[in-house]
Amino acid sequence: MDQKQQDAEIALEQFRLKKLIKTLAQERTAGTSVVSLYIPPKKFISDVTNRLNEQFAEAASIKDKNNRNSVQEAIQSAVLRLRNYNKAPNNGLVVFSGAVQQADGKGEKKICICIEPYRPLSLSLYYCDPQFHVDELRCLLQIDPPFGFIVMDGNGALFATIQGNSKLILKQFDVDLPKKHNKGGQSSVRFARLRMEKRHNYLRKVCEVATACFISEDKANVKGIVLAGSADFKNDLSGTPFFDQRLKPLIIQIVDINYGGEQGLNQAVQLAQEALTEVKYIREKNLVSTFFENIDKDTGLVVYGVQDTMKAVESNTVKTLVCTDVLQYLRVELVSKQTEQKQVRYIKGTEGYEVGNVIEEKNGEQLQVTAREDLVEYLSENYQQHGLDFQLITDNSVEGNQFFKGFSGLGGFLRFKMDMEYIVNQEQWKDEDDDFI
């Protein structure tokens, strides 16, 4: 999986998690009857279930019968769900279980959700409260791509990665370079040559270590690289032919610092902060700008609007699908009660059209809702079936906001030039502004 695919997968994981957090945060119970359980990576599940069994026994002392039964059922449900594991996965495990109130306030529904985080979550927590504890999951939404830092001066070099608030020093070594001097007559030429040779060897070693640190499985493992140092070392590094050609395009900034080592690294991070923030922003900006260029030039290689785009997706003619994470549409499956013919429609908004509801068309035909799903969630889970690249973007940039407000927030780059009027069956696909939406 290349870097572009990794970024897309992370964006999708963040979208799913964000939606789950929002849903769980809104759930409520009448008593302290829902369980939130955070298990650190590789922890033996037997230790966790023993603790849960102790909590189950303690819950027997709860005076209110209904609350006591709800707590014990929530704990028992969590224990049963954990039977599928002997040890927590590498990134840990999170379990939410219990009975919550229905949306209409009538009755309760039981839920039990088990999550394997997409990055390590080293927490060991147990809560039994009226609401689920999801704040601990929010830190996963603040994920940033890793950036490589090379800090070098006349005393040595340091190699590190920065990811969000995490700093990891990968390698550090010292060097003893001879100083300049003007004495010695003819010997000064020899000393100058030795000095240049040592600088050359030092530069070469930095390049070799950079490759070892920032290349894994024959590809870069960082989003960008910042070169930092004093004097001309950093500039010489960026220009030397010894610097790995796979890493050169990743250099996003070269900064001057006053120190070396870890102190210099801290200074470099501060100076490069703006460049690190703009990387994802620029990627999204460039993607949408390319989309707009195709529209301006009328290339026939893009499609936009929810209805047209989804028809193109279903016909497998979309190469890259661009979608804003704030898009609010439902994918609704219906079946005619008269003809039993099935159809799929895309409805603006996220409310209504519950499964089992019957919609009566103007011609008297009755359509029953058999399934409904958030469109972005559907695309994030099924885009691979259509053989396309799915790019989930925000509306934070000017271009992203314009894409959302002016082009519905969903569009795609086509595999080849097409006439969309030929693809879209106007009788079946209603306009997005009609009264059905």
C-alpha cells in the first residue's frame, strides 16, 4: 500500500470513528448501566474477564432491581464478547455494552460494540455509568502523518520522527571534524584536503543512515522530511547525489538552527510547524483544484452531483471518487409492493426513511424501505468493490468548501470521457432539488 492509499485509509478510519463517537455520546440510560472498557495492547483477556467477574459480583449489592440487572447484563455481554480473544490486539481493544433508551424514548435496546483501534491506544480503564465514555477515543481523531527530521552540525547528526505530539529519536551519532586553520605552510593544503575528506565521509554517512531510518520495504515511511542544521551542512545534504532519490522529493523545508542534538530538534520542529500543518491541506487543495480545472476545460473526464456521480460509480466508470466528510445523504433501498421490483435512491438528509416505512409515489405505486445507510459510510466500506480510489476530504479549504456548496460535495474523475446524459436514466433518477429529497 503506497502513501496515498495509507492516507485515504486513515481518513476513512477517522470518519467511521467520528461517527461512532457521536452516536455513543448521545446514548443515555435510566441508571448506571452501561459499560465502557479500554484494554491496553497485548494484555491477556483472562485478566480482564477476572476483573469483570469481580465487578459482576459487586453489582449484586445494587438495591434497585432494574438497575442491578442492567449492570450485570452489560458486564456479562462484555465478557461474552471478549471470548473471541486470548490477548488484546497490537493496538488494544475497546468495548461498549449495555441497554440504552430508544430514540423515541419508548423502551430500551441492547448494544455491544467491540473496537480494534487503528493505532495504539494504551489505556486500561473501566467505567459503569449512565453514559458511554468516548472522550478517550477522541485522541485518535487527532492523528497526524509522521514527518522525518535530520538535524546535523559539526558535532554530529540526529534522526527523528514527529507524529502529532509524539517525538521519536531513531538514531544519533557524534563526529569529530577537524577545524579550519591557516598555519603550517604547505601542510595547510594537506590539512584542508583531510578536512574535506572527513566532511565528505560525514555527509555520506548521514545519507546512509537517513535511508535506513526513513525507507522501509523499499518505500518512504514518512510524509515529508525537514533538514535542519547550522552552517552549510543541511544545504550540502540536500544537494549531494548520495542522498536517497526516494527521499529527495519529500524535503518540505530546510531550516537554520542554533543548536545540534535534541535541543536543535525541538527548535527545528517549532520553525517547521507551518510546513507540517499545510501538507494535508495542500494535498486536498491540489486534488480539488485539478477537479475544477477539468470542469473549466470541459474535458468530460469528471462528474459531480450525488445522483450523477453515484450512477457513474455503479457503472464502474469512476477512477477516483472525491467526497467531503460533511456530506449528508442516505442510500435507501426500496422494493415495490405491486411489482416487487427493487431500486436504490439517494436521499438528501439523514433523517426519516426508516426500514419498514412505505412511500407512496405520485402514480400510486407503494415502495417499502428495506434498507438505509449513510452514503459516506456506504462508500467508505464498499468503494473497493467498484475498483476506485476513494478520497475523503474536508471542507476546511476554500476549494473544499466550494466543492461542497457548489458541487454537492461528491464528484469523481472518470476513467475515460463520457456523456453523462447517456448514463443517467432521467425517468428513474430524480433531480436533487425535487420534493422527494
